[in-house]
Amino acid sequence: MPFMHYRSNLCTFLVALTLTGFNFLQAQQSRVDTIPNYVPLPEVQVRAFEQNKKGIRVPASINVIGRPALNLFSASSVVSAVNTMPGVRMEERSPGSYRLNIRGSSLRSPFGVRNVKVYYNDIPITDPGGQTYLNELGYYNINSIEIIKGPASSLYGAGTGGAMLIENMDENEKAGITTEYSTGSYNLHNIYVALSTGSEKLVSRGSFQHQQNDGYRNHSALRRDIHSWTGLFKINENKYLKASYLYGDLFYETPGALTKAEYDANPRAARPASGGFPGAEQAKASVRQRMFFAGVSYAQHFAPKWQNKTVLYGMFTELRNPAIRNYGKNSEPHVGGRTLFTFTQPSEKSLFSFIVGGEWQEGFSSVAIHKNVNGNPDSLRTYDEINNRQVMVFSQASLDFNQGWSIIGGASWNRLNVRFERFTPTPSGFQKRTFSNQVSPRIALMKKLAPDKNEINIYSGVSRGFSPPTRDELFPTGGAINLELEAEEGTNYDVGVKASFANKLYVDINAFLFDLDSTIVQRRDAGGGDYYVNSGQTNQHGIETYLNYPLLQGNLFQQSLLWISHTWHNFHYKEFKQLNADYSNNQMPGNSKHTIATGFGATTRKGFNAAVTYYYSGKIPLNDANTAFADAYNIISAKIGFEKWIRDTWRLRFNVGADNLLDEKYSLGNDINAAGGRYYNAAPGGNYYVSVLIQWVSKKILL
């Protein structure tokens, strides 16, 4: 098998396989009298589709990762943790430049996160133009993540790539002060300071994060500063208020993609000058983002069987982007709100729940494109103003029977209005485009098969997705305005099993078939500019598998986990012709057919912990013609540490870790369909990190 071309010492590392299996564990309240405990995935309570029950009993394909799992990786990035999930791929083209792929959704994302709806503390931080600046969230802003795979339009709006639900604080967090410092390869420095306060009525945490490093490649330095605060207010037994604030200041250099010859000669090089365009260093290609948002989520039980949750927020993003071909200045304010009403009716034989609600977002963007002269804005080329309004109305009903049957059905109606006006160089007057779908339904059925010591749940579902083009796809950097671009629509069918045997072995297998029409795909011109086209029909099917088992038990070990996840994705264009080129039946670019993540880790009762992780990716097609592929690669990482509680008040933790122990050469975050074969963005070679955490906590449990 291709992933078995190990070097001679690989087997040594894989004897224990790896600890990142904890990344499928949800965060649990830290205890002051022992090392933090971890909850196996079957016991994790998930919020997806407003189910609020154990993940093993939710009829949907959902990945979960918690704070204890994230702690097992370097505090510089969440990429390694996310990539252990089956069906999900997160890429970092250069430090700070994230791209997220859920079942192929990165086909539309040269950078950033598109076609995936993201909520942070109930707030939809995906703007009405369809862009999510996920890189403005630091490692410490994330306490838990739930990733819904496949269309989630029935509750989370337009999109065919799924949804991500992020929470940044546990309601059981203790008052105290936390500091952590990390250092490592490429002049990495990471500083975190947090103050948590509270009472029986309030839990809050304010924090500051600073991260900087020089990057593996030339011209790939990063600096990130984040101020954030979250408060959980218990007004009374029936009313809760969650308030969130975040200000992020992010700067990172963009080295640009290389051709195969340049990549083979020196993978650390930045893009050189070519074809009449300057090199990345001469152009001072980089991204400067400043983002501020604030919002509240108010939940109340206003009648015996009724409750409501309402969210209001505002967000502003300022973007400065000197690039190879131009210098972009964006100002992107937007506001929004979301409300949902839930009715619950229990009976002797069943539990019925009904949800109805809506979401509204409105953005007002101004986009100025200048000539770039050595990293400085010169003459104005174009100036545009764009108004995006997105509206969604949704409902969902679920019925759980005592006999083990569960059924859930929902639907939404989505509408996006885009209003555009160009002022420079020639005023265009208002142009409009409206995207709306009839209904985006979802229905799923689960049956519980329950021997005494086992729990086996089988489920199946059908969902419809609708995803209009994003603002950056309608008004791309590398092409003319494209208001004729169509929304993509598709239907997803899946079947799966979630099982727990003797409360030890856990199995989660999902098979899916996703037919997508008018698929939006990316192109990139010689100057690095992006533009988009509809590709006709695609056929995407696959199987995603995850298993774990607590291998070591006894007096020595407090916890251990052996785990493995495997993704098989077979994604093809069903029908796609452009001019004289016929890409029908070709493999869709940007996705590997096979990925494997596996590992083993353990924590002793004395506070020592150790882990080794292994990740394999098969070769990845880089263009629609399937004439270029990124090589398969194997990545091994390891981490050891020690944690100690002193007098139930002081917590000390020391970790040492290393990534890419085999110093594998590979490209992560490839530029798909790039002109001139500029596909390759080299990922870091072997590197290390060291971290020290000191925490003082109050013994008083809040809320």
C-alpha cells in the first residue's frame, strides 16, 4: 500500500500509535484534585441541530474536538488537531493563512473559509458575503468545536459544505489566572494571559494572546494579537445571557506558490519574479487583518414548554492586501441576528420537539484596488461598494420514542440579495443579483439496537444544500465582475452506524453520496488572481471511519486511548466541459482519495503524559485536467509532558513536542488550477516546540 513506504524507524513510532485520539474527546470541567479527565466520544453532549444530547444518539455525521484534545498539540495552531478528524482537512498555506475542507468544500477557497457556516458562541461569524475569517481566532479562543459534515441548511443557512460550531469557554470554568508561554522552531513565540472571575451568577474570562514566528519559507512571517472577553450571566433559573467580544490584529506575509521546478530546487523559497510580475518579496505580498466583533446570546424559558434563544451582534473587518498584481483595501462592516423558539412535549412513550426561527445578516463592503508599488498603494484602479443581505427562515421537528426510534426533519428557505456599484474608473450604476431557493430540507432516522452492555445506533438521512456564490467569487481579484455565476445545489444521502461496546470500543462509520449541480470551482491566473466558473455536475461519495479503544488500564495509567480514523473520498466531475476541454469523469482537484490519522496516548496517575501521532495523505490532483499531482506524504509527531497540581490551587504544566519527525517534504494548501503550474506551497520540515503553563485557580465552583 502506498502509505507503507515508511522509513526504517517508522515502526518504532507506530508501536504506540498516537494520542491525538483525544482530539475526538470533548472538554470536561478541569478538577483541582487530579489531572483533567477526558470523556470518550460516545458520552459527549453535542449541540448540533439543537439536539443537546449524546453524540452517539444524534442521526448525523458530526466531528467533535475539545480543549483537552487541543492541549495535546502545539499552541501555535489548531490545524493538526482538526486534521485527525475523518472527512475534514485543514490547511495552512503559510502561517496564518487557513483553508478548511469539509468533504471537498475547499474547491472554492483559494484562502480563508468559504461554503462552511461558522458560529462562535452562537454568533454567526460567517459574514453575509460568505467569507469567514477563521484565522482571527487564536488557539486559546477555542474550547470546543463541532463540525457538521454535509449540507446543514435546515438550521444553519445556505451552504453545501457543512457547519462549524465553536464555543470558547466552559460554563464550569473556575476563577483564576492562567499564563502560558511557548517557543520553538522558526523563532516561534506564543504568549497567553487570561483572568477568569465570577460568582454564582457570573462566569467571565478576559484574555490576551500574542503569537509571532518567522515561518518555514522565506517571506512567511506572522504576528497575531488578540484581545477577547466572554461572560456567562445566570439571571435566574430560566434566563441566561452570554456576551462575547473579540478584537484581532493579524499580519502575515504570503510567499506565493511555486512551480514544480522551483519547489524541487528550494521548497523554502518565496515566489520569484516572472511573466512581468514582481516576486512576493519585492511586492511585499502580505495580509493585514483587523477584526472586531461583539454580540450577545439570550436564552430564556418563557413558558412551561417553550424557550427562546436570540442572538444580536455586529462585526467590522479591515483588510489590507498587497499582492503580486495589486494592492487591495477592504472595509467590511456587517450586523445580524438570529432567533429560534423551541417547544418540547414529553409523554410516557416519546419526546417531541419543534423549532422555528430565522436569521438575518446585512453587510456593507467597500473595496478599493490600487496599483502595488513595492508594497505600497499607488494609483487607484477600481473602487466598489457592495451590499449583501442574507435572510433565512427555518423549522425543525424531532420525535424520540422509548422503543429506540428517533426521527428528525427540518427545512429552511434562504435568500441572498447582492447590490453592487462601481465608482472608479467608470461609474456603473447599481447592479443587482438575487439568489433564492425553494426549500432546503433535511430528514434523518435512527434506530437504537441495545444489548445490555452495548449501544448500537444505525441511522440514515437525506439533505438538500443550496450555496450561492460568495462576494469574493462574484467580484474576484483576478477577473471581471461575474454576476452571472450560479448558485450550486446538491442532495446528500448518507447512512451510518455509531456503536459502543462494553463502554470501551467505540465505532463511528458513515457512508455518503453527494450529487452537486453547477459546482463552483476556482481558477488562478498568471498574476495569482482568482476567478470562478460553474462546472456542471459532480459526483462525490465516500466512507469515513473512526474507532477508539482505551488500550492500557490499571494502577499506573489514569487514561489511555488507541484510535484510528480513515477517509475514503471518491470525488469526480460528472459532466464538465469548457471550450474544447472535457474534464468529465476526472477526479476533482484538491482532495486526496485516502487519508489516515492514527495514534496512541496515555496519562499516568503521577501526571506524566506521552503521545505519538501519524498522518497519511494520498496524492492530490492539482488541476481539472489531472495532469499534475501533489505527492503523498507521511507525518509523524510526538509530545511528552508533565502536569502537577499543588495544594489544589496551583497547576503547573510542561510540554515538549516535535512535528514532522521524518522531515518529510510536502505541499500543504496547494493553489488549485493555477496558471503556469504554480501549485506548490511547501509545509514546514521537522520542527519542535516547548511550552510552560502556570495557573492559579479558586476552589469555588462557579454556576
